[in-house]
Amino acid sequence: MGDIINPVDGNSFVDLVKAKNTRIFVDKTDFIDQTNTLINTDAKLLGMTRPRRFGKTVTADMLLAYYSKEYAGTNVFDGLKIAGKDSFAEHLNKYDVIYIDMNTVRDDYIAYTEDEDLQVKGVTTIVDYLQYSVIEELKENEDYAKLLSKSRKTGKKNLSSALKEICNHTKNKFILIMDEWDLIYRDYRDDKKLQESFINFLRGLFKGKKGQSVFALAYLTGILPIKKYNSQSALNTFDEYNMLAPGEFASYFGFTEDEVAEIVKFPKCRISHQELRKWYEGYKIKGIDIYNPNSVVKAASRNECISYWSGTVSNEEVVRLINMNYDGIRDDVLELIAGGIIKFDCSNFENDMVTIKSKDDVFCLLVCLGYLGCEDYGGNYRLAYVPNQEIRAALTSIAKTQSWYNAMPIIERSEELFIAIQALDSEKAAKIIAQIHNWPNVSLLGYNSEEALVFCVIAGLMWRTESDYECFRELQSGKGYADVIYAPKRNDSLPILLIEFKHDTSAEDAMDQIKKKEYFGRYRDGGYPNDIIMIGLNYDPKTKEHQCLIEKA
């Protein structure tokens, strides 16, 4: 037992299991059944990367508690999904697990550099320190220490040789779990020499049959996919699953719809499934809707849907990426926040935070960081979008702090559309909506339905109304359901906007429906002092014209 070899202290998964009757707990232990099928196969090297606060560490701790000899796994997993699987007993607590938490390694290395009494000759970088630390813990095992002392091949820094020496004699394989594998590329992003040293260290562990022969399973987790050099992966023996390419493990990247449906049944939870979906769902991975697990747990525990994202992630990286302004990416980000989607190519992304050469690279990185969701569009192409209200709030906050924000054409266009509606200027409003329609990314929506027209209007008004209005879709009002209603949050001087959309009919039909269904009734009867503006919109697919009528109720 140690800090790296079979650690037992501070296991987040074990703590969750102990408190599962009083805290929110989602049982994903069936993932172990998946990893068990990989043991000692040619697919035993597994890399699963996802954004911060998406359950990476708790999953790593779960695997540690299952595989490590130092745990009594029958006590930990009793009654959980994995206990009912055929593979449960076969690998339960049968291995020495090398568990490398790179955050802890970094913190310990900083302390090491600050204390001369701790320093060892030849151990001068964090990569040296990592190898040295693992070897020193291996030596705490009496049998391993004897083997290593006999070997002339094993030096202070060569972990690969040390593990091979042990396995050659014991015939027992290790399991390696590395959490936050990409820390070197994030925290030491400008130190290329250190990065090459680290990737060479990993190569030494996993490249070739001799290197792989010491592991029954290796599991790497982090934010960034495994680093590429040129067009080849530096660790191409790993099967990678990430936010850009999740493969068959999509359901383990976060909470699913069914899991959230169970969470809202938690006795202390007073948040609806619908609210949780609006705020934290939207990562559509291989056709599965995924929720941010950390945010769902916090919202359901605190009974408050707010953006927990900004409290866990530094926004500095996003600001840097946006301000690169590759190919007008600022405009694209504002369009994404307003509800747009943008196609990008992920084939040339080099999986780091420094080698950014294009707008495509920026979108790839924002997807990996969790600030954007993406859907497969065929081949290497993906569709980027803002997944939910939480991320929209975080990105909006970032955008509004930038010096360029107020001068952006998108912001000016939003103000112009709102002013035109207030002035009952139907012609100008229709013209602005047509401009949005002609934005290239709208074509990805398939502009052949009423829904695409709804997007154009909501995207156009978003930046002017974001602070002052609540936007409601299909809200019960009067004798029916209004397509879109903008209701002022606090300001009695701002008008209420009632909008009805039509496709291939007429703006007159839309206006007639507002009046016949008396969508304004809930506000007149409710004693609202605000003016009420009715907007009827139609798109004619034959003439490609946008028709608009605006009247006061």
C-alpha cells in the first residue's frame, strides 16, 4: 500500500458508495464488465478522455477499488451492477495497481524541488520524478525490492525496465491507471522538451510486445486525446475514446436520460427533469443524450439550476482561443451561443493547447474542453453547437467581458432587429431576418421548415434580449400555445413580444392565429402594464421571401 502502488486513501468512489443511501449515487459499475473483456487482450490499452467534472477521477477510483489487491471488493461492490455480472469474481482484487494521479505527482514534485533534502541526483524534471517515485514504491514491496537490487539493468529513472524485471520473475502482470494523463500538455504547454520526454516515457511503457507484456490493462484518462506528432499518434497502440470520437462507451461519458430520471426521484430533489435537461444535457454522443454529471448532482442536491461550470473551469483558455479570431471565429462563437451550429473538420487536430492552426482546431479543443458539443457529420466532419443553458451562460459571460463585444456586427444586428420590432417596422424586421437566413451555417439546419425560421428569429434577438427577457417556446397562452413569447423579467417599460411562425402560407395567417387564439390574454388578464407587440412571420420557399406583420395588441 502506498501513494502510487495500490493506494487506498481518499478513494472518491468508495466514499460515494458508503454514502449512497444519503447522497446522489449513479451506479456505473457495469463499465467494469466492459474493461474486464479487455484484460490481457490486444485491446487492453484504453484511453478515455472527457472534460473536467465529467467523472474521470471517480471512474478511475472505481477501477482501482475493483482491481487492486489492497481492497476488499466484495464489500465495496455488493449490490451494485457489476456484482451481478459473470466476470465479477474473475478479476476482483487480483492485481497490483499502479495508480498515477498526475495532479498529485505535480504537487509532490513542486514540494520536491523546494526542499534540497529531498532531491536526488539525476531526478531533475517531473518526468524523472514520476519514474523515480513509482520505482521507490515498488521497492517497498520486499519481493520486488530483492528483484530490483539484483538487476544491473534497472537504473533510477527507468520504470519500464523495472516493471519488466519484476514480471519476468513473478509472471504476474500489473494494471496501470493514469488520471489526468495530459497534465504535462496543459500545465507545461510551452515546454516541448519536457513533453517529448513524457511521451517517450509512455512509449517506453507501452510500445512493442515487451513493453505491453507487463500490463494486464492500462487505463488513461484526461481532457485531451493522446498527443499526436505529425500525422501519427505517439501511442497508436491505445484505443482512444473521446468527445470527438466516443465509440461504444458513449453512455459512460456522463449521465444518461434514464439515470437523470432516477435522480429526480431522490427525496430531497425538487428540480424537475425538464429543468435539468435544459441546463445540463445536450452532449449528444453517438445518439445518446449526455448530461454533465457534476452539475446535475450539484443542482439536484442544492435544488438550484445555475451555471456550476464557471466555478470549476478557468475561462482563460477559452478567451485565448476566441481572441485568436481565426477566420472570424468571434462571429461564429456568438452565433453558436445564439443557437447556431457550425461544421468543422477534426482530422488535423494535434490534441494539444498550443498547436492551434485554424478555426477547426479551435472547435476541436472547445469540444474536448466541454464548451461545445458535437455531432458526427460524416468522415472527419462534426457539427459544433452550444449544448445547454449552463454552457451558454458561461460563454455569454466570457463574450461580454471582451473589448470587441459591443462592436460585433451580430450584436448590432440584434439591437437593430429589436428596435425595428418596437417601431412596428415590418419591412426592416423581415430584411434583418432574411440576412440571418442567408448566413451560411443556417443551411446546415435544412431551411425548409418552420423550425429554421424560429431559429433565425431567436438567434437574431438573443443578444438584445438575453439580459432583459425570458424566452418561452410553445407556451400555453389564451386559447392555445404561442410559438415564442418574450416576456420582460423586470422592466415594465419593455414590450411583451408574441411571435407566431408560418411556413409556405402567409404572415397574415400567422397574425390571424395570434388574434383568434388570443395569445395576449394571459398578459392582459394578468394585469401586466407592458405593451404587447404581435409579430406574424412567414417564409415562402418558392419566392425565398420572408414576410412579416407587426402590430400592437
